[in-house]
Amino acid sequence: MELSALSGVDLMSAYQTPKVSSALADDSDSLVVHSAKDDTPFDSIFQSALNLIDETNAYSNAAEEEEIKYALGETNSIHDVQIAQQKANVSLQYTVAVRDAVVEAYKEIMNLQF
């Protein structure tokens, strides 16, 4: 199972490391480096969360497509169906765990008294 795709929300990377993205212009060897100061920490965390949701949706869609292929007889491999379902399940559990942590942090912040 590919765990590198489940990147999650890395809170510390927004503060410590610069973001490196490849420039898809003329030169494929050139890299554009954006420091963490270009984006707000909230923006980078929010984008990570959106990417996590997109990955979870992609795994769920892939699992559904595998189920449909198996039901229509296009494939005989139940292993592919089970692997796709397990990837979708793990991704969903991880997304829910991140959501729960964010909600818990929000509740803790709201309970602070000034």
C-alpha cells in the first residue's frame, strides 16, 4: 500500500522548510523556491487539508470503480477490489483522525479565557 500519498497535515513544515515546486515552463530542470513567508501558515495548513480530502475522495472513487469492474465481470481479481477498498478505508480513517484533532484544538482554543 502506498503510504507516501497519505501526506496529511504537517503543521511544522509550514514554519521550517521552504516549499519547492517545479516550474512547468520552458526548462524542466529549473525549480521555483517559495519561502514559508510567501504563504501564511494557515493557508499552507488549509491547502494540506484540502489535498488530504482530495486524496481520500480519489481513493474512494478508485475503490468504487474496482467494485463496478468486478461486478460487471471485467476483472476476476478480488484482490484488487480488496486493496482498493483498504486504501480508501485507511485514507478515510486518517482524514477523520486529522479532522477530530482539528476540532479538538478548536474547542480547546474556544475554551480559553482572556
